[in-house]
Amino acid sequence: MSPARLCAVLLPGLLGSLTLATGAIAQVCHPPTDSNEARLLAFYEAPVAFSPAAAPAPVAPWSVRVDAEVVPIPEPGADISHTSLCYLSKQENTRLAPLLARPRVTVGLPAGFAVEASYVPPIKVWDADPNLASFAVSNVQHLPFASSLGAFSLMLRVHGTIGRVKGPITCPTKSLTTEPDQPCYGTMPSNDSFHPYMVGGEGALALASRGGHWSFYAGGGITRLTPRFQVHFTDGFGGLDTTKVEVNLTRGAAFGGVTAHVTRAVDLSVQIYSVPADVTTFRFGAGYKLR
């Protein structure tokens, strides 16, 4: 029997005795990739993924662009938010905030390269306490053929994200109970941590209209996901649950969008970002070219 299956069989029966005997529950659970635990972690990796901020276009060396991005956070279905493998069977409080907002900075380099970075500081918003950093290196080149529609460009890009989001995921206030034999028996909500680690590569084709007012793009890529989750809940017996959930996944993604060039320096963008195996999200952005 695999460690994950053994965990599923033994954990419910042993949970109470471990709490009473040791005052703590500490285990590392590696659920199968098709489990609800793994699918739920993958579901929340998608909104955090560092996809392009706007339609790809060649940038001048040492030019600087700043963006503000807003990503609505979708709610997972009840089928995957009900977990039972790595801890007691229960419904998770996974949506700590309705959206993710983050700043972005892009600096142009020679030969069509650019570096991008973003940082979301640990400022609590709703129930989410984030601390996330993302990065990317891209190369955009004009394609050497003309069209009546406009000019085409090709982008190749690598990206990554590290950090964590803390909040009451396993046992929020609304889930606390006075029943000792139920999950979330206690008086203080949990303070769990979700670490959405990922790195990936992608490509996109962009079309800039002849008038220069609109740009359209579509692309896709592959991302390696290594999300980590840690419970931090003190139950009514005084026992501390620090269960860790670790999973490694590979996901394909597709995206597309449109950018409206309001002025030479200001643009507005909307993007649809889809991970077919998990979820489809939308991103809204505003960009400003400093130089």
C-alpha cells in the first residue's frame, strides 16, 4: 500500500489518540495527483500564475513599464473542496479573498529581451495575508511578413512564482465546533499557509492593428507546479496540527487577450487564462510606459 493510501486509511482512526497522547499532529502527506487535495491546490495556482500583462510587443532597451493587475479569484466546486485524504473529511474554506491585485514592472533589454517582476507584500486583505514574488524573462521579435491586418510579433517567455498566502483555510471561525469528535473542534481559527510554487515556459503570437490602437494575442505553455500547504490549527484539547501536504504537478495552459492603446504611454488589457485541467480565470490590467 502506498504511503498516501496508508495515510488515508490510518489517519481518521488515529487522529484523536495522537492528539491526546502527544498534543500535536505532524505529518507530511503526498496525495495522488487525482485526489481532491492535489486538484484543489492546482486550482489556486492558476490565478497566481504570472502570465503576460498585455499583448506582447518589442520594447526598447532600458525602457520601463509599470502595470497594475487584478485577477478575480474563482470559487472551486464542492467536489474538490471536500478533502478527506490528508486529514479528517471536511469542506475547506479556500477562498480567502475575492481577488488578487498586484503591481508589475517590466524593463527592456537589448535584442528584444525584457525582464518582468512583481511583489505582493504581506498586507492582510480580507482573510488573506499574502507574500508573493513573481518573475519572468521574455523575448519578442517582429515576424518578417506583412499583412493587411497589421504587424505580427512572436513572444517566447519563462516565468516563475514563489511565496505564500496565510489565512484560516482548514478551520475558519464559521467552521469551529464544540463537538470534540468533529473536525475544527476548538475556539481559535487556523492560520494555515499555501505556497504556490511554480515555473514554466510559454509562447504567444500577437497582432498589432495598422492604426496602432488595438493589439490581440493568443498563446499557451507548460507549467511545473509544486504547491505546498501546511495546516496550523490548535484544537480544543490543546493539540497542534501541523500537517503538510505536498504535491508535484505539470499543467498545460492557454491564454488570449486584447490590449487597447489609449495613448502612446497608457494601455488597458483584458485576458482570459485557462488551465483546462483545473480552472479558467480572467485578468484585467492597466499599463503605463515611463520611458
